[in-house]
Amino acid sequence: MDCVKNEKSAVQGAARGRPGYSREDVIRAAVRAFTARGYDATSMDNVASELGISKSALYHHISSKEEILELTVVQALSRLEAVAEEMAAADVSAGERVRGLLRGSIEVLCSDPKSVALLLRLRGNSEVERSALERRRTLTRSVVPLVEAAQEEGAIRSDIEAPLLTRMIFGMINSTSDWYEPEGRIDAEELASTFESVIFGGLAPQALQ
């Protein structure tokens, strides 16, 4: 199954379901179960229990846990790709585009950390997973030229190879999905500012730099 081709049909099918719980409620419950138990270890019975409904009622909204996985990772990937595409086309310096990429990616992650966490934990066990993993790799590669441009203009350090630096930036951003809570004391804007400060300024006290 092609993850990209199915994005349109997945969205078109979002309206089906029945009163009580919406399709979106079912997907959110499933993602909670997937991140808590692991995707492979989660059954549709577990998802039904999360909502307190029967498995037969669950199938009025969704056909399988594979469909839920695809819907979730496609949406997360599409939002992250949109941030990268917007920054690649922005009419500002490369350094500002890297900052915009950082802030936009943090915003996506903070708005739905469990979906992003699910995306990051894929292991390539199915065609949906393999397609999503390839899109992640393509996204990372697409940002390398932007990082190189920021290095060339002196916005970020150039003694680290751009591909490695790009992975380090995404690694910092992605790690947030393991602990970030939208209702916690740190909001997305504060978190993005902190990441921006560390990535562009380092960890050493300012007086020592």
C-alpha cells in the first residue's frame, strides 16, 4: 500500500462512523494505546477497551489498526514536510529559515506528540511503515542543503558536516516526543525558544563563549 497515494482516500473516509465516538476519537485512543503498549502488541480489543466500546462498534469507524497507523503517520509526515517546504521557499536568510524550520517542527510535535512519537518508533515491518520511513529519510535529506547554506553565511558553525548537524537538530527535536505533555508547564513557544537558543548558542554559559 502506498502511503502517499492513500493519503487522499484516508482523508476522504474521515467522515464515516456512527454517533457516540467520532472517527477522530477512535484514532486518538488507538494512538494512545500504540504509544503505551507498542504498535505490534496492541490489538483492536485494546483500542476498544480504551474507549469502553465493543470491538464491533469500533469497526463502524475504522477497518483495521493498519488503517489507523497509516492515517496517523501520513498526517504527521505531511505537516512536517509542509514546514520544511515553506522554509525552503521563504525569502529570508538561510539562518532564519533554519530557525523557522526548528520552530515549525516543534509546533507540529507539541500539537500532537503521541502521533509524532508513533512515527518515530516505526521499524519498517509493513509497507506502510517502510513508506513512512523513506519519507522521513527524504525529509531529513531535503534539509541538508538549507543547513549548508546557513553554514556558508556564518549563521551556524561549519566545523560539523551538514548531514550530521541536520540529524543532530532533528534528533533534539524528535526526542521531545518522549516526554512533552501539551498540558504541562512548558508551552510550544517556550520550548522552541529554548531549542533555538541551545542550537544556535550552545550549552556553555554566554560569558564563556
